Amino acid sequence: MRILISAALFAAAPVAAQETLETYPQRNFGAWSVYGFQGDCWMVNDHVGGASVSFSTNPRDNDLYLAVENPAWSHIAADASIDVRLSFAGSSGVYPASGLARKGRGFSLFLKGAGDPRLTPLRAASGLGVTTLNVALDVPLADAGQAFDYMRRCTEEIRK
């Protein structure tokens, strides 16, 4: 009997390991994919003018993470400090960002102190304008309402 129990536990180990990586099931909503991975929630659109745009939340803080990456870019130095202008829902602001470590192909930033309420105006916006250095992107959000709703549910689940 002990052998059967040990075998069952050993066989379940890879499944348990996989579940810790995929923490919320992936669903697609038009151009957006939303999923939980390694305890963080991600909302990703890989088709924004050749760029990939990602939003992320995690269980440890309330900041909303934004990353923008394009394989064709090479002018953003890794770990560089840059300013990024974000425009959405009738407001515009400049936020500090860091160059991604992948050969200068993008940048990321945290909307510090923003918390999940940032998802509400983004969900209501028709688009997000992103401008920095030689980069100007218009990220369409008009059809992303269901993706934002699923992202909110994912975030609530990982913070339980």
C-alpha cells in the first residue's frame, strides 16, 4: 500500500509543479491574452505596431506593471532610465521607466501607488498612448473590456 501511495505522490509532483507556474487559466479576448503565470497576472497583446504590450499585477504589491517590447528596436539601452509619456482616459503623465535587459528592445515601468484602480480608467479608455525616445505607440483598448475584467478576476484570485 505504501508503494502505491508513494507512486501516486511522485506522479502528481510534475502536475503540482506545472500548477505553480500557471496560476490562472489563459483566455484570449481578441488581440489580448490574459493568464496567471508564476503567481502574477498578465494581460498581453503581441500585435501593437510590431510591439508587444504587457500589463501585470502580482500578489505582493498594488503597482500596475507595463512593459513594451519590439524586436526591431535596438536604441533603448538596457537598464537605462528614461521618461515615458502615457496618455489615456483624458489624462497624460510622464513616468520613469527602465530599459529592458534584452538588447535594448523595450522598456518597462511601474505605475507606483496606482493600485488596481488603474485598470478601471484603462478599461474605459479607447486607447493608450505611449511615447518615449523614438517610440510612439497607440495601443487600442476599445475592445479589451472583457480582457480587463478577466485580469481583475485573476488579480483578485492571486491575492487571496
